[in-house]
Amino acid sequence: MSAKKNLEKAEIDHSLNECFLRGRVSAQAVDRELPSGEHVVEFRLIITRDSREGVDTLDVAAWSAKNRRTALSLKAGEWIELSGSVRRRFWQGPSGLASRWQIEAESITRLK
């Protein structure tokens, strides 16, 4: 079969991994140095559910220098909006392979 026919039969990928969130910062962000030497700043975002019955708390990671600086300057209870994507992180823990979901921030903006 020719390459052209293979492309015609290939399924089009309509995936999209973008999120836009508004919420309150739960606590002071933490700067972590990874074994690779890279730095990541992590914090949690509290978002009220649409039904107003409870909240969801999401882990956020800021990797770029600009987003790390912004995240470190945030205060608990401060309202922000961010855009980014959902990522699943894997690492080797004491009891084996571990993972968690987090939002990888591409932009962080304070709300007034």
C-alpha cells in the first residue's frame, strides 16, 4: 500500500488539552528542585463547583521562569486565573511507581 493511501486511512486526531481556570490559591507556593536540576513551583488552586456544593482542589505546576516567579508571589486566598494543560506525572516512589494529575500552567494572572 502506498504512503498516500496509508495517510488517507489514518484517523484524524481531534484531541485538545487546554484548560482555563479561575479560583483561589490555597497556600503559599513551593519551589522544588528535581533530581534533574530543574525547578518547578507548585501550588493548589481551589475552585467552587458549579452547584456551589463543595470545592475542587487542583495541583498546579509552573515550569517557566516567569510563571515560577508569579506563582511564588501569590498569597493564600488570592484570586487568579490560569490557562494550561492537564498532565499526568510519574515517578518512582518507595513503594513503586506513583503518579498524579496536575495542571501545567502556561499563564497565571491575578484577578482584582
